[in-house]
Amino acid sequence: MTKEQFALNFLNSLLSTIIGGGFLTFLFFWLREKVFPLPDITGRWYFEMLTENSAYNPYKGMVLRYVAMLWREGGRIEGTVEKFYEDSSTGKRPFVGKDRTRGRVEGYIQKNYFTRDRIVLHVVEDGHGRESTNFYDLIFEPDGTMKGRFSSMVAEQDGSVQWQKEMF
């Protein structure tokens, strides 16, 4: 093999590798953005929490409803929540205006390619008299809802939760 043939073979191999690498890079970015995008969770959400376990018996079976405004930056989630409804052992009551408790949301999206995407949220709520913390572990469903479990520092509550775009 002459030096010219070697140089020509080397350049052909190098060019093929660069073009193939560029094509694969483009293909992976296209798949990530068009075929497997992050779920669009930006906007208004309504969610309902059903307390299944609690250290304080009157909270068992309690239903709380909130409205949330979420936005996403990459896989990071931020937002706010307001509690607007409670159905507990003391009765059903809506919360309006100054009676609503507010909270801050932080979280992230765990992108999964072979299973449904996971949403993890941490909410610090400024309740009446003290701050409380709620943790949500959600699965983004094909119908656009999010379902999962919650855990709260208030009376060691935990239970099921459902998030949806329409009001309950």
C-alpha cells in the first residue's frame, strides 16, 4: 500500500466516522425532543389528596383539594399551590380568598424511556399557625393526569393523590 492509498483510506474512514457521528447525534436529539419529550406540566393543575394513614385518627379519610401553578425549566419544576377545599371529620368546607393556605413547589421530572415518567414534588405550605411539608411521588399517565402517593409531616399523614388539569 502506498502512502497516497493509505492517506486516501484514512481520510475516507475519518470522513465516514464524522458523518456517521453527526447523523447519530442528530437522530438522538430528534428522538429525545420529538419522540420522547419531557411531559408538559406547565400551567394550572388541580389535585386531590386522600389521607389513608395518620397518627391523628380524625384525619383518616380526609380529602384535601388544591390548585397549583407549575412551570418547568428543563427537568426542574417550580410553582405555587393554594388549598381550596377540605372534607374531613369536621365537615366539608371550601376556602376562599384570605382563608386559603399557600405553598411553594419544587421538584423534578425523572425521564424514563421504558416506563412512565416520574414526577417528584416537595411542597412547603404556610398553614394556619405553622409551616408544613408535603412530598409527592407521581407517575405521569398517558391521559395527561398524574397519580401517585403523598407523605406529609402534618400528623404523619400519607395516602393517594391525583393531579389533573380540570377542576374536581
